[in-house]
Amino acid sequence: MLQWQHTTAPAPVIVSTSYSAPSSSQASWVCQQPSTRREWRTLSEPEKNDYINAVQCLATKPSKLRNNGTLYDDFPWVHKRASTYTHKSAPFLPWHRYYIHLYEKALKEDCSFTGDLPYWDWSLDWNNFHAAPVWDSVSGLGGDGDASGAMTVGEGRCVTKGPFSSIKVRYFDGEEHPHCLSRGFPSDGELKELGELIKPEVIEDLMTEPDFDKFASEVERRGHKFLSHSVRGDLSKFTGPNDPVFFLHHTNLDRLWSQWQQTDPAKRLNAYNGKANGNSMEPAQLSDPLDMDGLSRNLMVQNVMETQGGQFCYKY
């Protein structure tokens, strides 16, 4: 395991954790043995425990971006700072593909994780949200906030059961606001209505959309509204990566994009259009940069379009 030391500099220090992509002299490099990202409920108990332990480990490692906080805190910090340009615009799917890759890389390099990112296929739980295996307090990521506890953030309360019941997160909506991991599941009626957004037939219909911009916009709208409104608490704001379920959610979104691409690779593998970012109306291009705000070196969109080539070597 790599050992990192706290910095004592008076100003934030950025240390790059850049991913080493094949150089021009390695142009023949190909992904020959892709790893497989699997749905949470298909993992064995030891595999679930290994993943949970690695995520917990991130909270014991010092931040690589700031003078305070942890490596766990770096991810919500960066996500919030990039949120205005990465959401409701074309970079949403490619930016998050690279972002969750960096999260997986941190789990492996800093916390000795030997598995792969899992995903939560919430379409399987659209009509029975509470029974989703991810909420199990023993073999999952813990459940709802304590109904008898005080309100904390985002209409949520402290999660008091499960592996993340004792974790403390530093930010909420970009501000320094140390607090417990918080969730606030709404009423059964609200959950049923939200489930309509992501039920299997809706997802199947999305896969028939030929236009990238329309597909990506609808996946973002449905997936984000479902998750943020059904879990609330930390997931109600762009510091949502405070909640470890965020990464299972975004790995699922990446899976849906990958499936959409593979439906018609000749047309969809490099399909990319829409707004270049959420702050302008410039048309999106494959040469647009993906800004990781110091978490790693920036790449271009064209570098992250394939899951089995270039930067990556995984499948679903």
C-alpha cells in the first residue's frame, strides 16, 4: 500500500494521481483481458466486504488536494467544483466515466482493493426500494437515516447502522460542513412515483434512442431525479459522492451508456453532441477537455469513449 504524508504547507497543495495511458510508442496496446464490473447483488459476501473495507480505507488517507480532510473527501470536493459544467450538458457521461475510474484507481492503489467497481441496477428495485440489497446494514452500504434523530443536511438524518454509520464527511454543497453521512428516504408513495422513472421498460425504451444528446439527457434526468429524491441527505447536492452509493449509481449509468454504445458501435461508439458544457451554448466536440480539478491530469472526451481500449480495460 502506498504511504502518504500530510502536508504542512499553508496553502492547498495539489498532488496529481495521473493515470498512465499508453504512450505513442505503445500505440499497439489493446485491452486483451478486460475486468468485469458486476451488479452488487451478484457479489459474494467476501467481495462485498472487500469493497466496503476499501471505501472505508479512503477516509483514513490524507487528502491529495487540500491541507485538511481525507482522500474520501477529495471526491465530493472535485465533483462539486466541476458540477456546473458537467451536468445538463454533453460531458455528463464521459466526465463521470473518467471520474469513477479515478475512484476505482484510488481504491486499488491507496487501499489495496483487488476487485472492480460494482454497480447498483436500480431498475431491479424500482417498485421495492427499501428491499434493495445495497441498503442492507450488514452486507450493504447501510440504510436510511435514523428516523428519531435530528435533521442534519438535505432533509436527511444520520445513518446509524451499517459500515458507514461512524464516518464523518467534510463538505456539503461545496461548503465546509463536517457532519455524519445522512439519508432521508421519503414516503412509500413518493418512492413508488420515483420508481416509475427507472423501471425496466423505461430503460429498454431509452436504449432505442439513436441520438447521443437525447439519450444522455434522459438518462441523467431520470437517474439523478430518482436517486437524489429517493435518498436525499448527502445525495441531494453535488457533494453527493459523500454517500458511497453515489459510485454504484454512476457505475450503473456508465453501464447503460456502454450498453447503448454497443447496440450500434459503428454509429454510437464515438457519438457525441449537445452543449459543450453547462455554462455555454458551444457545441460539444470530442476534443473538449475533461477537467478533474487536480484529481488527475485532464483528458479529452475522445480518450474515454471506449471501455475496452485507450484509457480503460473493463466491461459489464
